[in-house]
Amino acid sequence: MVHVVTDDETAAACPACGVLSTAARQRRVTRPRDVAYGEVPVAVRWRTAQYACRERLCPRQAFTEQIAEVPARARVTGRARRAAGAAVAAGASVSAAVRAHGLSWPTVHDMFIAHAEALLAGPGPVRVLGIDETRRGRPVWTQDSVTGRWTVSERFETTSSTWPASRDCSADRRTQQGRRHRLAHPAASTGTGKCRTASQRRDVPSRSNPRAWCVTAAA
């Protein structure tokens, strides 16, 4: 059993007008439920004071001191309410939390609801941000008048520091054109047929035949 008194000066403030009072009328002993000390339950005896408000314009004449952890007419401390609600949220049943904290079933259930509402009040943290989800319409292709390369601009509505504003897509277009040509002419891609691509001709320069123009000119 633990006997406590109030050490907070603001507890003597009138809840209606906020004026601090020093006129104590009487003292009462309250028994709020608190968390256990390890596995040992703690019985709290709080000696509270009842004050008289000296403010003439205040409609409230008397009040009992209170603190944030134990509001007026509260029978359970704030940390005991949070502990019971967190225990149920962690996976314990309401009956198990009732036995652990010495509270009633409806009280623990209300504490769990308050705990869950506090967690669901704000938006959850963003774990993954998909840039593809913010795409605006179709990509816009533009051709450079100097180099002749095709580039895509305004790819996404939201910009990213790691994603360039425009990207050279000439290599992608050449790859797609070559893939379509191989699908349309399978004999030319395998080299078993008579059809030959432009890069396989002797009169067209390529990496394997860089001097094709010289050979053609000499011929």
C-alpha cells in the first residue's frame, strides 16, 4: 500500500476559471487503480484536497484537486489505462488483461478501444512510393533537330531527383525495331534463308565489316 499526496501546484487551480486557490476545505482519500510494481500489485491511497474558489465571478464555488494522470472522478490512473489497452492490442485477451490489472471487463474493453482509436487517428507512414502510379497520360515523344534522336519528355506528373526529365530512347527504339524484324523474318535472323538484312550486305558498313564503303568504291 502506497500513500501519496499531490505535489503539483497547478492541481489547486479551479477548473472553471483557472485561479489558484489556497483555501482548503477538507481532504479525502481516493483509491485509484494503478499498474503493478513488477508482479506485485500496488494499492494507492491518494489524499486529495477540496478547495474553495475565491473568485467572485466564478460560478463554481468548490472543486477537488486533480492531475492529468488522474482526472476528476477517475478510478484508474492514466498509465494503467494505457497498459491495459496496449496489452489487448499486443494480442492478449480482454479476460487476461482483466486478471492482470484487476479491472472489470467493460473497463478494459473501453481502454482497448481508446488505444486503437489513438493509433488509427493519424495517417500511417508511407512505406513504398510508386512513381508509376502518378503517370499522366501517354509519353510525349520529341525529335531533336540537331541529332535526330527521339526523346520522351514529361514522363511523370511528379518529378524525382533521381529520374531525369527526358531520356534518350533511340537505343530502345532500335532494339524494338530489330526484334520486330526478327519476328517477321525468322530466316534472316538465323542465317539459314536467302533473305539478308541490311547489316549483312557487303556494301553496308557494320562493326564486322567497317571497310564496306571502301570495298564498294574500289569495286
